[in-house]
Amino acid sequence: MAEVIDGKSVAADVVSKVKALTAELSAKGATRPGLAVVIVGEDPASQVYVASKSRTAKECGFHSLQHTLPAETTEEQLLKTIGDLNADPSIHGILVQLPLPGHIDAGKVIQTIAPEKDVDGFHFINVGKLGTGELETAFVPCTPAGSMLLIQRVRGKDLSGLNAVVVGRSNIVGKPMANLLLAANCTVTIAHSRTKDLPALARTADILVAAVGRPEMIKGDWVKPGATVIDVGINRMPAPEKGEGKSRLVGDVVYAEAAAVAGAITPVPGGVGPMTIAMLMANTVASAYLAAGLKRPSF
């Protein structure tokens, strides 16, 4: 059976380091890291995510702000809120919770965030830095950044010569994940819904990242023996065996089948998921270090 990659444990290590770095920043007389989370409307899932992010920020010793705006907030009002946060020296990270109401252009909003405070890593300047290998000052989207840390825990930081296949080409996970693997000297293929003979391609992967958003699409016989499998998918499926109306969480990979073949694999839940918020905290403390003219910490 494969080694189970414990995302909760690695995330806890990251948060612990963020706490230490925050204390170190205070000892140097610098401003403590500040994270502002902006949410528009009352989407229940978004409320849960935002509460978790704000709670972890406070746990890390950050200056934590939350702007909860009504669903009828205009795009102009939201852009003014972001402009005020851009100008606030006590804020080092700005996160606008998606999705936004339909009358607001999410792309325009994201590009309004100052690149040096874009701890989600979605601004075109950060996308461009990642794409050109300028990782010292780039902010990388949190889910691929966390996935990369999990891979490095198993394989080490130098992945030279390994074949990596990323199934999924989203701007949030698939493309940045591929760029991170390229920067670590992998030979990378991005696969997607129109890829021919996807199972055969997946079987060439020493590192297989599933980020396609289709429950249990990747079967055990798609996995190369000994491969490292990172399952980014979080899908809710009916679970009538648990009772009427009950559901269960599954990834994009058939876990039991893949775990019998792989060398290491992330579970769902408890794999990539916990890393996302941990890396948001890591990006925020890194922004505070850069703002103070200090060397960016590594994780």
C-alpha cells in the first residue's frame, strides 16, 4: 500500500512556522502581517471558508480584517474598498472571496488588487512571474503551492528528470501546478478533456496531479507503480448507505485502487485541502517580510 501523505500534519507544520516568523518580524520592530478578507453576499460555503481563513490568521498572530459587504454592493463600491486596502500599510494580503454576485466583474476586481498584496496569486503580474520562473517575488496560488510542498515532502525539492502529468488546465490549479513542476525540473504534460488516450498518458507519470473536478475519474490502472499521486479534487457524492440524503467526499481519483499501486497518495479529505489555507498564511507572512525589506522566508 502507498504512503498516505498527511496534509493536515504538513499544514500544521506550515502554520507553526508562520507563527514563528510572525514573532520574529515583531522582534525586528516591523509591522505584524495583516490579512484582509472581503466577502460580498451571504453564500453559505463562502461564509465557512472566510471564517476559517480569519480564524487561522488570528491564530498566526496576524492583524486580521474582514469586510462583509451586502450582495447589492456595486462593483464601484467593492473597487473602492480594495483601493483603500491597497493603500493601507498595515495590510499585506488582500483576499476577495469568490464567487462574487453576477453584477460584479470578478476578473476586474482581482486585477485591482495590488500585486504585492495578491496572496491568492491570481493577478496577471504574479501569473507572469510564475510562468517565467521568477519565484522569489511571485505569489503562487495556494492550492498548487500546497500541493508542491506535499510532493517535495515525498520526493525532495529537486525533481529533475521525473515525468509529471497534471490532469486539469484551470488557471487556479492546473496551469500554475505545471509551472511549479517545470521550475523543479520535471518534464511536464498538461492533460485535459480532449487529451487522447488519457489512461496511457497518466501511466507515464512519476508524479500524477488530479485537478479535473470529476469524481473518481482516475482509476487505479491509470497509475504507474510507485508514482506520487496528488488528488486536488473535492467532490460530494450521494451516500445512501449512510442514510437518506447523506453524502460523502471523494477526490478525482479512485483512492482504494490507486493506493494499491502508487508509492504515495493524498487522501480526500485530509490531503491537499488543509494546505490551501496554510499556504495563504505563508504568502501573507512572505508579503510582510518583503514589505519590510527583509528576505522572503521559504517553506
